[in-house]
Amino acid sequence: MPLLAAGCYYSGLDGRVPVPEHEALVPRLRRVNLIKYFILVVYGLICVPIAGKFPPRNGESERAGETGLPVPFSIYLPATMFTGSTREDRMTSVETVGRFLEGLAPLPLAESWDNVGLLVGDRRAEVERVMTCLTITPAVAAESVNRGADLIVSHHPLPFRPVKQLNADTTVGRLLLELIAARVGVYSLHTAFDSAEEGINQRLAIGLGLQDVVPLVPSEDGSGAGRLGEFEEPSSLAEVVDRVRELLGIEHLHVVGDLKRPIRTLAIGCGAADEFLGAAVQAGSDAMLLGEARFHTCLEAEARGVALILPGHFASERFAVEHLAEMIAKQFPELEVWASREECDPIQWM
């Protein structure tokens, strides 16, 4: 056993001589180190006298006794010799989380004017804590920093529009500087998540019990924006409003149309999607669920005979980022994941 230890000591396998762990070299190093290890063991057993004295190396003290082996002595084999794994292999990176998010909400689904994907941060950075939110506000940014988040997965982009100057003179600039200083990355999904197969509009449609759900504005590849579906049996507008309240956990919302009117088909566009009203009219929809709509859009809907249900931009999307946190946590159980606890609707409903 002392000879075995000595062989490892003089081979540079005792952990005191750095072993390169570059990913491309790992398989080769593993084979070379195994061969070197066994050669040295054989050499130690045959060629080195049992009573021989190994000279101390680099001024190290000798072990008391005849062998004079360095103290402490032990057999150390690099973990990569057998497993080929490195720290980089074991850690969860921004890139790893990003690939999962892109699989959930493919970036090509986003509108051409949108800004989605990794907007702030280093793809190679390690991630241990992830926070989801609808919008990055000062309160949300402070929460992420105080709780040590490494990555924010937001629905609304930050930045949304191109930034020509990055300074603290604007709210966007201050938020970006604060997050960058704390090394917090930002990944935004926005309209890619709106239109995804498991995205916000689809969740709204399924949650309300719609059947035969299809994109309201289809694209050539079969995907598309918004959703359109039918209730199994017609319901009054008032009954549909109650379903929306229950699904989103809210008490108040705006309605355009006769509450007694029967509703069979429902179009959906979360957030500020009132530009889809024309598509809803063309599809023959009885009603449309929007996060919010402009006053003149409400007048146009009334004139075209389409009822509107408006729970608010925040309510129509916030529930989905809570589900998103659960999905990320399920995919990456080693991470701490939560939906922002400081985020709230800036519009108060009285």
C-alpha cells in the first residue's frame, strides 16, 4: 500500500499537480491516466525496494519510519478519469435554461416587432435561483437582487425598444444597470409565449373549457397568434364572465355587450391584443376575451356585434408566469424557482 501511494504521488495523480479538464481532452486524459497509473503501480511493486527511502519533494517533511513517504499520503484519482464529467457538465447554466424556454416558447413565434430571448446576461453563467414575473419593475428588480436571483424570466421584455444610451437617467436604464451590477440575467418570452402550444392564450382557452381550439390568426406552419374555440353548449355572456373571474381569480372586469346574449364561439388575445378584433369578426366569433382594449376598439366591437370581456392586462397574463415558474422548477429540480411576490397590478379596481 505505501508503494501504491508513492507511485501515485510521483505520477502527479495525487491532486497536487493540476490536470487539465478541458472538455475536449477529457476522454483522452482518462485513458492516458489509467495507463500511467497501472504502469506506476507495477513499477512500485517490482522495482522499488520495500525499505527504500523516497526523497522528500519541494521541501516536504518526511514521514517517520523507514519508507519516509510524504505526509499525508493517499491515493487520489481525478474524478474525470473515470466519469469524464466536469464542473461545467454538472452545473445548470443560463444557456441550459434558455434552451428549455425556447422549446416551450420558440422564438420564431414572436411578432416581428418584439424583443425576446436572452436580453441581459452571459449564456455561460451558472444558475441556482430563477424568478419569473410579468414585468420587471423597480420593486421586482429589487426583489431579484435581494433574494439572490441569477436569472429573471419575464414576460414583457427589458429592454423592449433599442437603447441608445445606458445610464441612470431613465427607468429602463436604472433597472438595467441595477441588474447588470448584481449579475442578474434577463430572458423574456412575450409574444412567443402568447402564441406557444402551452402558452398564455392556449391556457386561457383550455381553462375556460373551449373545444376545437385553433389559432385566431393562423400562420403557414400551423401555429399562429390568439386562439378561437367553441363552448360545448352556448352560455350567456354573464356566465362566460363568471368563468373568466374564477379562472383568473379576480372580482372586477369590464364588459362590452348584452350580458344575456348567448355565446358559442370565443376569440382570445391576452394582454393588449385589440388589433385582433378584425380577425374575430371575420371568424364569426360571438365574443372576444382581451386583456385590455382602447375605447374606440370597444365602440367598433359593439358596432360589429362582438361582445368584449376585459379583465385587465395584468390579470390576463400574470397567472401564466406563475405556471411558468412551476414548469421551470419541475424541469430543473436542483434550482430554486419562484414567481415574483412583489409584483402587483398598477391599476386598482374599486
